[in-house]
Amino acid sequence: MAGKEKTEASPADGAAEIEGAPKRGGRKKLILLAVPVLLAGLGAGLWFGGVLPRMLGMAQEEQHAEAAQTAPPAAPQPAFVDLPEIVSNLNAPGRRASYVRLKAKLEIANQQDLGAVNSAMPRLVDLFATYLREVRPDELRGSAGSHRLREELIARASIAAAPARVTDVLFVEILVQ
């Protein structure tokens, strides 16, 4: 009977050991896994919060890099020249006449070129008025029409004021009747 008790007690003792083992090992595994995860999370929070780069001396380099990016190089200041108001008839089909009234400003790359553009102003007005006489009213509709008109006027202005560089034509008013 003593042998039967041992065989019956052995499985019970083994089951107690097996059931108890994961509880002790589970805590150790949890601690071994949780500590690195918490440290990684803490490090990421410090890094993205900006504390860790300052502690490592990297913040000064970033501030100098940002200051260098935000400070633009000294570029020549553009100048703006008002064009006189241009009224021209359009190339409209049929008997009904269509007119356009244009007020614009020229943007010039350098302020030193103001004299050259002002001396070429009669030529500019003539080229613009001649071009506008060939434009049909439907070509001026919408933003695409305004964009095409701007590109054509920039090309003509660059030719007329040859030593000066005209960078843009800014429309103050376009009225198509």
C-alpha cells in the first residue's frame, strides 16, 4: 500500500510543480520583457520630446542648421513698373465689337533696370496693344486664358526691354466687354 500511495502522490506532486512553475517563471519573463519595452518607450519619448538631443548636445547643431535654412541669400530686390491702361478691340467674329481693358504691372528682376524699362514703355504698350487686337474673346476666358495671356505678355516684354529682365506681368484689372 505504501507503493500505491507513492504512485498516487507522485503525479499530484508533479502536477503541483508543473502548475507552480509557470507562475514563478511568468513573473520573471514579464519583468524581463517589460523593462526593455518601458526603457525603449521612455527613450523614444525623451528623443521626440527634444530632451535627449539637448542632453547629447545635438540641439545647437539643429538650431544652426535651421537658421541657415531660414536665412535666404541676399538677392536683388524686384521692382514693379505700372503700365498705362490699355484699351483695345478684340478679334471678335461677327459684327459685334468686343473690347478689353487691361491694367497691369511689370515685375523686373533688378531695380537698376527701371530706367531701361521706362525708356522702352512706348514699345511695350505698342506690342501689348497689337497682341490684344489678335486675341479672340473666348481665348481670355477662365484662369487658363489669363495664364496664356500672362505668358505671351512676359515674352513680348522681355523682347521689348532687352537688357532688362521682366520676370512677371501682374494683372491689376482685365475687363472684357
